[in-house]
Amino acid sequence: MKLLAQVPAASFAIVGGSGTLSSDFPARSKDADVEILADELHFSTPYGASPAMRLFSVAGKRVLTCRMHGWRSGVTRADASRQVFWVFREAGVTRILSEGGVGTVNKLLDLRDFMIPDDYLDLSCRKDVMLDGRYLLIMRDALCPELRKALISATRKHFDGRIFPRGTYAVTDGRHFESPAEVAMMQGHADIVGQSIAPEVYLAREIGACYAGLYFTVNYGEGIRRAWSHDDMKDIFYDDAPMIGEILLDTIRSVDADEKHCECESLRKETLLKDVYNEVSSKG
């Protein structure tokens, strides 16, 4: 594996999840404005070698993407996230989309519902995941309203099922699913549960980028309804990946990298703890 020191410029990034994993996103897209520019890119980062990344363009916009949040054997999920977002920062990424399959917490949700959440509840133990700690991160509107609006519009274009334009995503560590008691504890506080939105949402704010996610319900939370079926999850995993990819591509087509109408970047403030975090760290 060759490690690259120079990260190519890109304004957009997609953190691939389970929704696009089976589709080799976006290589199988038949859209004329999609072009793979470079593949199997591994970068040297202060947190170890990055996962393989792909650089592509859509409608002339350069996009970096990785598979399955950068998770892989032999690397903690915390370090995987640090590697991915360090690369995004070096590339100059300003807009980040994420996607993935999630479980239901809200009893009104069914399988194959889409949710574009507007808030999150971090129940994970991965709390101290940062790049250098020089910023105070204000987590109001942590999921960019402008990106969410574009995601909602693109999802409605490609999907005629139920789409929920707001909701709360509860984060657990995994890799196991949640127990019935854990799901019961979340009820009234969250609508869906997954394992990826944190620390990604923190790291996106730390690098000054907008972040939003598209999530597809693939299993019922334990104790919500009937026991979930692995076959149901497998069918969703393979059948719906191309549609999810098209939603992400259309979202990027519809938003500008630089002309923003949100507060995301301004909600990152210089820390007041100057005596503690007073310079760029060696890992910054």
C-alpha cells in the first residue's frame, strides 16, 4: 500500500455507510456527469494510514469518499474517524454528506423509511475524539439545515415511500445492536439508532464543514415490534443501494460549495482555554 503525503483538493465529501457499500459508489452510476478521477488513495495522517479513498467529480464538483465510515479491522473506530476527517480538512472539504442503515426507536417507523435527522443524542463512549482541540464546538444546528433541505428534496425525487424530514438519531458504540432495555430507555428521546453520526458530527464542525446525513431504517429496535429479520436487512442492503447513491449525487448537484446560507462555520469558536490548547498540535 502506497501512502500519499499530498491530499488532492475537493470541496465535497461523502462518508459512505451501509447504504452504498454494496454498489461500489459511484462507479456504477450511468450519469454522464460522474467521473472517477482517482481510486484506492491512502494518505499518511497523524493517526495512521487512512482508509482507501476515491476521488470523483459530479457536475464538475470534486468529491472525496470512503467506504463504511473508514471502519476496518485493526483500527479503532475513533482513529478511523480521525483519519477520514483529517484528510477531508487537508483537502479543503466544506460540505459533507453521510449515510447509513439504522434501527427504529420511534414505534411509528417502519422498515424502508428514510429520515434526515435534525438532531442527535450521543450515547457512545467515544467522547474525546478530536483533531487538536483548539475550538469550542457549539452543537446547535449540528446537522446543517441547508444540506438537510437539499437531501430532503433529492430523496423526494427518487423515493415515493415515507420520508421524515426531521428526527433525532441516537448513537451507540456497537458493533452489537442494542438490547430491549436500551431501546426502551431511548424512547421519547430519539427516533432512530445507529453507530456512526458521532464522532463524525463533531469532527465536521471542528474542521468548519457543513454535515448532514441520510438514514434508511433497516431493522426494528429490539422490543419495538416483531423481531427483525436478517433477510430483510440483506434485501435492503443490496436492493436500495443504487437509489441512495443517486440521492447523494443529486444533493451535491444542487448545492454550492462556497455560497452558504447557514451558521455551521460560525458555530466553531476559538477555545477560551488558551493555557491548555494554545497552539496547533503535531496532529493538527
